Amino acid sequence: MDHNQQELRRVAEQAFLESLDQLSASIQPSEVPVVVPSSSNAAPTEPTAPFCNISLDAWEEAAADIEAFMKAREQE
């Protein structure tokens, strides 16, 4: 593997890991409310996901990082 490919791989890996860290930090388990229905006749509630408050830009950046990481792996 030449130096340029190694550098691209390192940069893609670093960006991917940073995105994972950001995602992990934004979806802490303590932020997820626990909903316990009081009876079986309780009305269905809309599920709440811890990642609902993440911006579209953050999702797009994470997807781009994953794509770059996967392309770098394919070129190995």
C-alpha cells in the first residue's frame, strides 16, 4: 500500500471514529425517558428515540464519514 493510500485510510478512520464519538455523546442512555404503561388498556404512545434531537447535518456528516471509510477499505 503506498503512502497516499495509507494517509487516506488514516484520515478516514480518524473522521469515522470522531463521528462515532459525537454520536455516542449525543445519545446517552440517561437521556432516554422510560415509559411504563399503567395498564394494558393504555393508549399507544409515540416512541421516543434518543437520536431524535440530532440535526440532519450531523447525520449527513456521519454518513459521509462512513462512506469514506468504506471506500478506503475497498481500496486496500
